[in-house]
Amino acid sequence: MNQPDIELNIDKNRFQTIVDGHPCELGFELTDGVIHINHVRVPKAVGGRGIAGELTRHALDHARAQGWKVVPNCPYVKTWIDRHREYAELVA
């Protein structure tokens, strides 16, 4: 799979992409330089392709570039960070 084209939709507090016509998103809230990642949604029709991981990596890379700390409220994102320890220092 080609990497999805992920964009930040600041008005809707999410990173988003469309894969094969299906919207995929990572939802968050941003408060005082801390991004609270609340969910990652990837429809079953396009699941199993690593899209949730790409959304997570993109959001965390963006947080790092902005100097934000991260609160992984979403269990998927917490587990992803546990498996990718190079992002552990971002956790608030």
C-alpha cells in the first residue's frame, strides 16, 4: 500500500485521510501544548493495512515538531507508543 495522504483538519480536531473512498481519522483535543489523542477510526473495509499506525505516526511526528506533549487516551495509540519507544518521550 502506498502511504496515505494524511492531513490535519484543525477545525474538526483530527488527522484524516481517505483510503479507497473510506474516511479514516485520528481524533484529538489540544490544550496548552498537550495533545490528547482520543481515538483512531479505520473502517473494517480498509482495515489491516497499517492505516491506524500511519495516522498515529503522523500525529506523533506533528506533535514532536510542534513541541507538544501527548496524552494517549486511545488504547491503540498507547500500545503503538509502547511498541515504538522512540516516541515515549512525547508522553506527558
